[in-house]
Amino acid sequence: MARSLKFRRGRKLDWDSEIERLNRTASGQRRIVMGSDGSAQVTRVRLLSRYANLRARTEGRVLVLELAP
């Protein structure tokens, strides 16, 4: 199971760095706890439009990032 990341409210993530970390993980998965269900869904759509090698899904307020095959 991938580690779950929790961030304090209002913290901005550097998505380029997060994708680089995802590329380096052995499991090929990152789980990030977002502020709300809606922010996880909006972030998912934005990331999918920006990165071609990414699969993303949400589980409530958890954003699950995976490398596309």
C-alpha cells in the first residue's frame, strides 16, 4: 500500500515535484489527502490534462496518482 500524504490547510503543492516523486516510487502510486472531495476531483482533472503518463482517481478526498502503462 502506498503511503498517504496529508498537508495542512492552505499548503500549495508543486505538482511537477510530485510527479517526479511518483516516477521514482517502486509501487508507481502516490496517495494525497486533499482538503475536500471537490478539490480532489478538480485537481484530478487538471493533472490529467497536464501530464500524459498519468492515471488519477479519487477516493473521497484522497487523490490517487498512478503511472500509466
